[in-house]
Amino acid sequence: MPLRHFLFLRNYETAMSGGNGFISFEGIEGSGKSTQSRVLAEYLRSKGRQVVETAEPGGTDTGSKIRKLLLEPGNVIDPLAELLLYYASRAQLLKEVILPALQNNQVVITDRFTDSTVAYQGYARGIDLNVINTLNNLVVPDTMPQLTILLDFDVEEGLSRNRKAMKEDRFELEAVEFHRRVRNGFQKIAEQEPDRVKIVDASQSPDAVSRRIIEIVDELWH
Ligand code: TMP
């Protein structure tokens, strides 16, 4: 099928119209994304918005199976295979969850999206960013978040938070240097796209972080 027709069938053209919204949370391990996305979802619901919360990799039955494959310690996965698995999970999530919610005028909040691929597989693993852009253009054209909250946090502290929570997957077992490259990668993305990506200092108390995020969102949707 020609690519143009394939994209049309996915209804990308109509995805971002109406009163919907699309927000992603990004950051290194242990930066508090899942807590903060939950708090923001509750806040927006209290304002009368319909909110769908999701997370990557995963968010669908197929995506959860892919997530297991990606994160299980001991699985040997080639970097290109890893990249394609993230995009497989993302394609499924877009089709099953994100696009239908946007078309129903709902707000989608996702814990991680394409910036994680750029930071982890691109800046940290070393895959050419042009390859990632090509996949992005195929899987996610015109459906980028309107706002991305980047929770910036110290790498060692983030990893130790997750260890305390007994969370040690294939990525947490990577060297500290890998996670430093991830953090720097996120910071570069924020420098390149300051309108979309807002950096929030995640070393503050969780309440202070939530207040700052709500301020940013209120500014966007005043
Ligand atoms: P989580 O711990 O936030 O659930 O994310 C799972 C892991 O997957 C985390 O270590 C970051 C990694 N990841 C990538 O390497 N590339 C991606 O595109 C995504 C979405 C996550």
C-alpha cells in the first residue's frame, strides 16, 4: 500500500483538532514521571477535562508484551531490534489509544514518548538520529505532544531511588555513564524545541514539582 494511503487510513489529519490535548512526560529513571503524570491527570479532571493516561513502552495488550521483552534483564537485544520494538509498541499505542482519544476530544497524558527514543536509543545507545527521525515520520507524523514536561534530575539519585523501589530492569542495569548521556540527550532536545519542551527541576519536593507543572499547563490552556 502506498505510504500516503497508509497514513490516511490512520486518520492523522484529524487527530489534533478540537478541544483535545496531548502532553508527554520525559526524564531519566526515578525522576518522578509516573507520580507527576497522575497528579496532572487528576488536576485536569477536576477542571472538567476527560483525560486518558498511558505509558510507554506498553499501554496496550500487545505493547505490554513488547515491554516485557524490552525490559527483562538478561534478554539480548540488538540496538536496531530494540529501536524497532519501541516503535512497534508506539504504533500500536497510537492506533489503539492515543489517536482515538484525541479524536474524542480527550486529553492524553503519556509517561514517555518519542523523546525517550531520541535520548536512550539515539544519544545514549548511539543510533543515528536520522534513522530515528525517519521512523518518527513513519509512525508519528503530525501527532507530537503539544507540551512535553522534562523532569530533570540527578542521574545517581534517580537510579538509587529506583533501586530502593526494587526496580531494576534491563536499562537500570546500564552503566551510570549511559544514563548521563540520556540526561544530556533530553537537555539537548529541550534546547532545540523550547516551545514544546519545558524543563522542570525534579529535585524539589513532589508538591513543588506538581505546582510548577500545573502553572505551565495553565499557561498553555488559559
Ligand atoms: P519506564 O521505566 O519509564 O517505564 O521506561 C521503561 C524503560 O524504557 C526506561 O528505562 C526507558 C526505556 N525507553 C527507551 O529506551 N526508549 C523509549 O523509546 C522508551 C519509551 C523507553
